[in-house]
Amino acid sequence: MLRSQRMESIGTLAGGIAHDLNNMLSPIVMGAELIKSMPDDPDSGLAVDEILRCAMRAAELVRQLLTF
């Protein structure tokens, strides 16, 4: 019984963390995509690509956390 409650608590914690991370990642991804759609500086494209790559990796981590 105690183990079941502990696992439920861990699941609740993981869900809360994943939700908060997802809320932070969404504007980052949307902003990077918006910047990328307006190419003024060729170097900004490389920076935006890196931002998007890192944000997508973080989003995948959130999905894995939710699966856990």
C-alpha cells in the first residue's frame, strides 16, 4: 500500500514538472519559429536552428517524463 502511494506521488510530481516545462518550452519554440520565418540576418538562422533543436530535445524529455 505504501509503495503504491509512493509511486502515485512520483507520478503526480513527474506530471507537474512535465506540465511546467511544457509551458516554458512552448513560447520558446513559437518565438524561434517566428524569428526563423522572418530572415533578416543569415546568422540568425543558425542561432534559431540551435534554439529549436534544444527546445525539441527538451520537449522530447517532457514526453518521456509523462510516459514514466
